[in-house]
Amino acid sequence: MAARSLHDQPHCQRAGRPRSQGGHLVAIAALAAVVAVLPRTANAHHVTPEEVIQSLINTGARQKFDITAAERSADQPRLLTIRVGPGWTGVYAARRVVAAEEWYQLWRDAVPDGALGIVDAAERPLVSFDADGRATLRDAPPPTPAR
């Protein structure tokens, strides 16, 4: 009995070749469906600058981090300033860092080239951000005594 070559066997396929073109059509159709859905999914909800501001002043974040105001600059609309009271320092440092980074990212989602400042009542910056949006807490100097 002579052995048949792989090419002569009816149910085998050659390496690198599909058994039928039907498999390719299914893969192409699936890829087209994914590509068609992606833009709608990615843009399903675009947060607006106003929504960011409202989320800061009308949620538990306001009380938890002692947010006294969140304002978009009229002359620099890409700048959001978050003002905090003395309760800010009563929150664990790690939580303040995480919150600041989340607020930064949320603002950048709303305003792609946006800048965020977190300041105290005396307008002293309390957080610095690097180019990747990582936050570093800054030690606020002690208040200047009244003269």
C-alpha cells in the first residue's frame, strides 16, 4: 500500500493555506464589525468642562477634600483652579495624590491641553504635576502672621 502525499489527502490542508475562503470572510466581517463600533464606543460619553466642575463641587469630594471652589479661568479657559480649605491637609497624603491625579485626568479628558491647579485660600499651589500627570504634594508654607 503506497502512502499518499499530504497534498493528495482530501481533508488535510497545506501549511499556511486555509481550508476554504469562508473562514476569511467571517474574520473580515468580524473585524469590520469591531471597527464600526470603536468610534461610537470611544466617544460614547465625552465629559464636558462644566461636568468636571460640577463633579467637584456637587459630590462627596467637596466635603471630603474641603473643596471651597472649582473655577475655570475666564482669560485662560484651559485652566481649572480648585481651591481647598484647611481640611485638605487632614486627608491622608496618598488619598490627596490619587484624587489630584484623577481630577487632572478628568480635566484633561474634558480639555485635552488643560491645566489644573490646586491652591489654598492664599492662592499657594498645593500640588505639582509632571508631564505625565503624576501629582506631587507641595508643602504649603505656614501662614504669614498679620501685622
